[in-house]
Amino acid sequence: MQGVTNRAVRQALARRGPPDVLFTEFMRVRHGSAAGARLSAGDLGDAAAFEHGLPLVVQLIGRDVGPLVEAALAAQRAGAVHLNLNMGCPYGRMNVGCGGGMLERPDELPTILRALRDVMPGSFSVKTRLGWSDPEQIFALLPVFEAAGIDFLVLHARTVAQRYDGLAAHDVTARVVVSTKLPVIANGDLCTAEGGLRVLHQTGAAGLMVGRGALRDPLLFERLRGRAPQHPTPAELLLARQTFLRDLAHAYGALFDADGQVLAKLKSSLSAMDDEGDGRAFRALRKAKSVEAFCEGIEQLGEYADGDASGA
């Protein structure tokens, strides 16, 4: 989730009910820069084999084989051992040959993927969509992915043209699973434990990639494992969000010096949460003009949770 997830969000999620694996937000490959500057200093600072004790997959987004290979090598020198190529982002300038835009030029993919595989001794995976505009395109891509020797496939079950409209077509995910020898990680509309477990059961996927769902319910990974209630009450969900936002405020405070920057980042995470039923509780957070006011609002969430619990 570009612009929303980052090292602070990963830290807050990893502290309580962490996922099995963490992914970075995509790192933009600079195509007009010198070979030694394909990735920003900030992105190189995030490149690592592990983060918070969990395997970390570094995700690249780019267009041309040369710069992508140079970026992959730079990420490895910085410490990365797991690499993912983003071929699914549907937005803005990323569509100009990058992200989901790569699906408009499938003839170039064998060369790009093989070159990245050749320089990546650790795991190499692809995150993609069903196709540019045709959801059946994925079936023509599977032999390409297999021939390139990728380790696993993350599949968002929409086309690039759909962006986030409609529902993820996990019936197609199920067909993909039985059509390839690659492990398939299902992605798209995985916001509840019940829904995630249903997708696992119905598709036979090897796992789930969760983004927005983990912000909406910070204990989602624990619920999927059966270590937390699968169907949280409104009060339980609000308390989980309170704890997550408290941890996130601490993480951002350590990461950035400027109050305005911390507040903007906190609000970006808040906006990604589904506040259905939490509108009154979140009102003070949305209106906060300072980090101090935002943190006061976080503590007030407990009062709303107490009210929900007493009214249950």
C-alpha cells in the first residue's frame, strides 16, 4: 500500500500478532539515474533480510531490464535476500510501463524475469494481477513465470484496468492454483478472518497477502491462526485499533522529527481503516491538529470501547 505502509507500520503490526513474512512497499527503480543510484537512500536503508525478527521481502517496481537488475543488485548489497517484482500497481505514472503496465507488454517479460532470477540467489517472486484488462491473461503468463524460475506468485484477483472496483475474483484464483506448479499467494479483499479462511479453503492457495485488512483489524493474522476471536465484537476491534495506533504513534515519533510529518503519516493509516461503526470514536483523531491531540484521541478510544462493551 504505497504511501500508507512503511517501516513504522510494519513495526506496529509486528509487535502484536505479526504476519509470517513482511513486504516492503514498492521501491521505485530510477531509470534516469546513474547505475549506482537506482534506488533512493531511504529505500536502501529499508533493504534487509529480516525486520523485527521476520523475513522481509523487498519489492521493486520498474520498467526496463537493465535498471531493474542494477536495483536488484543494489538491494542485495544493502542486505536484501528476498526480492519481489511488482507487476500489479494500477495507479498513475506507475502504469507507464511499470507495475501493472508491464502486463501491456508481455513479450518483454521472459527477458526481464530471467535476468532478475539470474542475479537473485535468494527467493524471487512476482506480484501481479489477473491481466491488464482480460482476467484470462494470467493463464498465458503462468508458463512465463514457471520458465523464469520464480519461487512463488502473489496474485491480486482483479485486472489492472479494474483498479479496486468490484470484488476480487477468487474463483479465478482457484483456477490459477490448479493450473500451475508455483505456490500461489491470494490477495484482494481479505479483510476478515472468516473471509481469508474461506479464500484459503476454496482456492487451495498456499497463503494470503493482507494489506488494508491488517490496518482495519490489527489482530487479523492472529485471528487467521485461531489465536484470537474470529469474529471480534465492536469493542474488541476498537481496542485492537487503539493499541495499533498507540504503537504506530511511538514508531513514527522515533522515525520523524517534524510534528506535521508524524501527524500526516498517522492520519494516512487512519484513513485506511474502515471506520464503519467507529465514526464518533475516530472523529477527534481526524480533526487533530497536533500529534499530542491525536495521541489524546487514541486514549479516548478506550472510552468508546467501554461503552460498546457495556451496551452489548
